[in-house]
Amino acid sequence: MCNLYNVTTTQEAMRALSKALRDILGNLEPSRDVYPNRPGPVVRNAPDGQREAVNLLWGMPTPAERVKGKADYGMTNIRNPQYAHWQQYVGVEHRCVVPVTSFAEPSPTPSDKDPETGIQRNFWFALSKERPLFFFAGLWTGWQGVRRVKDGPGDFELYGFMTTKPNAIIAPIHEKAMPVILTTADEIETWMTAPWAEAKRLQRTAPDDALMIVDKPTTQVKALQASLVQGKLF
């Protein structure tokens, strides 16, 4: 499950690839790590029909039967859009695309844990070493409720993105799923405008050569160096 990604791009590039006609993001930071239940930039089909770039809160409403406690912290990833809870959001009016230049998955190796925080270190994936812009296929909605108990109820605009079966690059790190990635203007246009029967075909595994590992935990780097010295494949 992808719960961390980075956006390192220009707003001009984001608007150009997504064909956004309106930009209300303000000034986008040069490099931004996005975490669950925090704002992230998306390009959505807005309520007035315009395609706009805007900041929304990451985490779609959780199915009621899965909410634990007094707050709904949101679901970042959507794997099964056929589930009744998600069917209300699959129409064109709830579609968005999420700009990304790289995304993270925690290392499955126990020794890759940060000794100070106890958190697993990450592998980072991108289209290439240059980390060009692409998009996740997303959904968004307005919502009323409690995101944080200390803040009480409020009105929010939320987003999440689709996942699917992992390819050969992702599977050794995260065997359950990978984000649905859109890399061309045609794919973005289909996701944003096509009937669901057509758009849902984009929820497919990316080709194995579509992504590469651009950063990895230091223990993995040391293992790679050792294997090269010994003449072994990593």
C-alpha cells in the first residue's frame, strides 16, 4: 500500500499534461512529500465541470463498517471499485488524477528499520532516474465528518487513488498491490472523461519496464555492493 509519495515538478508541467484549465493550488513547493490525511495536489473534475488543479486531503471516506473509534482517518488506496461503498464515486464527476514523480514502499527486510524511529526505511520508485511527472488514477469527493478527534467535525474535500496487482519491480517489495499509473495524455483523458466501463480498464498492472527503483535503504545498497564484489547478481 502506497502511503508516501513525492511531487517534484512545476505547476506548468502538471497543467500541461493533465489539461487543467484552472489552477487554485497557490505556489506549489519545489519538492513535496505527501502523507495520508494531509493535503496533496490533484487535478480533478470540479463541481462546475472545469478541470482544475487544487489541494485536497489524502484519504477517501472509509466504509462505515471499517471505521474504528470516533474519527475516520480515510482510505488512501482503493483496490476494489466494485465494492458497493466505492460505486458512488466512480462517475466522471468524482474522478481526479494525482501528480507524482516518485512513490515509496517500506522495505520488507527487518534489518531495514530505522534504529531511532523504529520505522521501516523505504524503497522509492519512479519512471526513470530523472523522476519525470506521471499521475495516479484517483477519485475525490466532498465529505462531512471527523478526521481528527481533537479537531471535531468539519467539511472536507478528499481524494484517494486506485491500486492493482503489482508488477515484477514492485512485487518483491510489496506483494499485494501497486498504484494505477497514468503516463500519457491519452490515458489521463480517458480516466477523466470516459464512461466507467471504459475507464476501469486502466486499473491494470504497469509493464515491468515502466518503473525502476531510484532509491533504496542503505542495507540494500551494501548488499548490492557485496554481491557485485563476489560476482553475484543482486
